[in-house]
Amino acid sequence: MLFTNTFSDLYDTLFPEVRDPAPRRTNALMSTDITEYADRYELSMDLAGFSKENITAEVKEGVLTIHAKREAPAQENAEGKLIRSERFSGECRRSFTIGEDVEQDAIRAAFADGVLTLTIPKAAPKLPENRRIAIS
Amino acid sequence: MTRNYTNDLFSAAENRGRTEGLMSTDVREFEDRYELSINLPGFSKDNVQLDLQDGTLTILASRSRAEIVEGEKRHLSERFMGKCRRSFYIGEGTTNEDISASLTDGVLFLTVRKHVPEKPKAVTIHID
């Protein structure tokens, strides 16, 4: 089976209410929860079987992109013969628009038990500046 | 809600392409054993249970997430939460001692020793 499951490209926005209601993507690759707290967003993404070394997360122009890679297992070698192969192997990527009102430089990431967790702090609200207009 | 999957360990073909589901499984066959790798991201050891009955191995797992409280908001909720179950037929002769399990990085790794039935001894009947 050539060209199957070698690459998945998934796009999303952090604020799904602004787009058409999409069917629930439960059970899919890179399934994600995003929860908003008073001071931060937390993003949890299922990435079972991926290793930390093969996961990258980057922010560019307000878009957060998570890229992950898992080598295809050898069909048959000294390690035995693969008789069932359901787990995803290949590269997958998913992007989220996170906008400008977050502290992009302060995003923290952790990977444990096959779940990638990103903590995205909200930016301190900009207070409206009082502009004094000189009266001439 | 419990998701239920039942499979025969030895029929590999029908599930090809089911690569993205929860509990996706790879099975590797060795001369003396099978090795199963089952995706269970975010499931803790305490919430994964293995049962062997009549030659069928059942993996029952559950996970949950913290409820949101006032002032918090869930923007995206795709990850499956609840119970899921998957069964594999691994042969009548298999006992608990033939199975070992570990859970690392969201992958449940099982080793199932092959149970080789003793060959019935040929009985030679002496003819007088």
C-alpha cells in the first residue's frame, strides 16, 4: 500500500466557534483538547508511540505548528514478523491559529505518556493609553 | 460509553488502514511469542486492566479529564474520554503466566508466549 498514511496535514484554529461546526474528530490522529483558563490556554494532544525527539512545536506569525514523525516498522526482520500493523507511522502536522494575544515566547511544552501538553500564557491586556491632546 | 473492539490476533488483513483509532495495535510474531503494541496515550497503569478468559485476552482501559469550572472554557474536545475495550483471541491454551505487560509513553506493550500443544504420543500397538 503505497502513499497511504505517509503524511497527514491538519489545520485548525484555536477558536473553533468562528468556523463551521465540524464533526467531532474523536479517535483521530493528533486528537487535541484545548482549555482556556484565566491566565493561559492548555493544549493536550494524543501522540502515542511518538518519542520526544521526533516532535517539534513552533510558532510563526501567530500560527502554532506541531510536527511529529514515527518511523515505519520493518515488516520482517530479526525482530519478528509484523502480522498486524494499525499504528500510524510517517509524518503528521497540525496547525492552530493562536493569534497575537498570547505570550509566544513563554509557551512551555511537556511530553509524557504519549500526550503532548502545551501551556500558552495569555498576554497581559494592553491598557488603553490616555492620549493627551495638546490644546494650542 | 464503552468502545468495543474484538479481533482475532491471527487475522491481520481486515484491519489494515485502521491506523488512526484509539487502541491501534501492531502485532509482531516471533517463533516463541507474540508482541503487541497498543496505543493508549494518556492512560495510566491503574486504569488499564487485562483479562484472560477462554483464550481471549481483553484490554479494558479508561481515562478522564478534569471537569472545567466557572471561568474556564473548553475550545476543543477531541480526545476520547471514557472506557474502551479491545479483545484478541490468543488461543485456548494460554494462561496468565504466558503474558507480560508494560505501559510506556502511552503504548501498552504485551508479550504473549506461544502455547505449543503437546503432540499426542503415538502409541504403538504390538501385534502378536
